[in-house]
Amino acid sequence: MSAAAVNGPALLCRQLYKRYESGDKAVDAVNGLDLEVRPGECFGLLGPNGAGKTTTVEILEGILEPTSGEVEVLGMRWGQGHDRSIRQQLGITLQDSRLHDRLTVKETIRLYRSFYEDGIEVRKALEQVGLEEKADSWVVKLSGGQQQRLAVATALVGHPKLLFLDEPTTGLDPQARRQLWEVISELKREGSTILLTTHYMDEAEKLCDRVAIIDHGEIIAQGSPHELVSRLGGEHIVIFTLLEEASPDPTRFESVDAVSQVDQEGDSYMLTTSHPHRTIPALLAALQEDGLQLASLTTRHVNLEDVFVSLTGRHLRDA
């Protein structure tokens, strides 16, 4: 699964549309989307539920037909005589993978291996996801995290050139999420090409080389996590609340030293800055000048969630 195994983009779509119509109502689930995934990278599609991530992925996987637009997968197009060849080179983990409860882990992998002309040994697939000791366990006896790792193993057993992971960690506890992150990170080190959909911003920052943020079926930002974060003009956010009931206008703090952006959420003010060591003393001086007192003050690094808020005016969890 090396990057050199594919000439040109691993995935390419241009002006992709998917419209659903019911009576006199129409919904554009995907609305003119342009996307290119390079061989050997982990590319993340980020966005809230209903943003169009899964619809986009299902079109790329050949499950859905687009209303219009162009799609290329590993240099080939669906519906032009290459469908079987494409499928033989894909590994797919669906958002809700339903595995057979009455099979063992080993039997499950062996079943999925039979779907491919070429692939890896069952043992190797289990090693990749850390389930060797569960080989003879019934699927129904696995924990949620173990079942998710087994679902990834079913996608790996065909030795795919391109791996689709559709929200693989949704519903998992923090420990299970991080175990699956380790699996994905190892696949990256081996040179796999991965398309990952998620609505967890920290997951995308941890795993993805590049990301595209989708909202209402459109890509509203694209680039590496670092590039997107740097567009906010700062690396830190200073968050503070005041003791007084008075609520000064946020624009009051735009002139504070080294502040590039000011936001307010409820009683909290958030100052984006590249130099918190300059911003904090200047903020304290401004508050003293206005006769205002701090109730709390914290700092943190800017993240992709802040990018989403800046672009849409709302948090991902509220979208």
C-alpha cells in the first residue's frame, strides 16, 4: 500500500452534486463539491451530522450515484466497465458496520478475505488492529471498541490501495477511540491512502495530513490542520469572564495588544492572539482602566473547532 502504487490522485471529484427530491421539496446533500486526495495521505472530511460527509463518501465508494459531477477513484470511473477492478482495491468501513454475531473474529476476517482476489493473511489483519488474542472469540462478545477495530480489519484484509473510514470512532469511549487512532496512525506510517470522515476536530488534528470542512454540502475550508488554524491569525485564545454584571461590548477588546480576533459566548470573552504574554498584561490594564474585575482567565491553543466557529458562527456540536 505505498504511495507510489497510484499515479495521479487517489480520489478526484469535480462539481459533485447530490439532490434528494420529495414532492415539491428538494435538498442538496452535496452542493458543488471539489475534492482531491493524494496517494499516501490521510485526508479528513469534517463537519456536523447532516453536512454531506457520508453522502459524499458513498458516492465515491460507488454506493450512490451523483446527480451530477465527475468522480475518479484510483484513476477510474464508476459505471465505465471498471467497477469490479475499483472494488478490489478499496477497503471500506461503514459508519454502522453490522458484523455477524454468530461468527468468531477469525471466521469474520476469513469471510471478508474471500471477497478479494488478492489480500493479506487473516493473522496479519488481526495483528494490524491488535485483535490476535480475540481470534476465537464470538463477535457478539467483543466490546464496542473491539468491534470497531474488527470492522477496520475487514476493510484491511483485501490489502486496499484506498481505505474509507466513515466516522470509525463515533460512540466509542475515550480509551477505545485512542486505540483506534493508533491503528490508523500505523496504517499512515505504512503509506496507506485514507479518507476519514469525522465530526471530532481533535481526531482530525491528530490523524489527518489535510482536511476539508464541509457545511451544508459545500467545502468551506481546506488545507492542513496547521494551515487552517493559522488563518485565524493567532496560535492561542485567552478566555475570560468578569465579576460585574456589566457586559462591555466585545469591540472594546479589539485594541488590546496582539489581539487578532474577539468573540463572545454568553459571559465569556475570547481573544485570539499570537502573543499571550503581551495580550494578558494589556488586557488586565484595559480592565483596570474601565473599573472591571476578572472572575476567571484561562488560555489554550487554537484548534479546528475555532476555525469552524470562525467560518460558520456556531460550534460543531450545535450545527
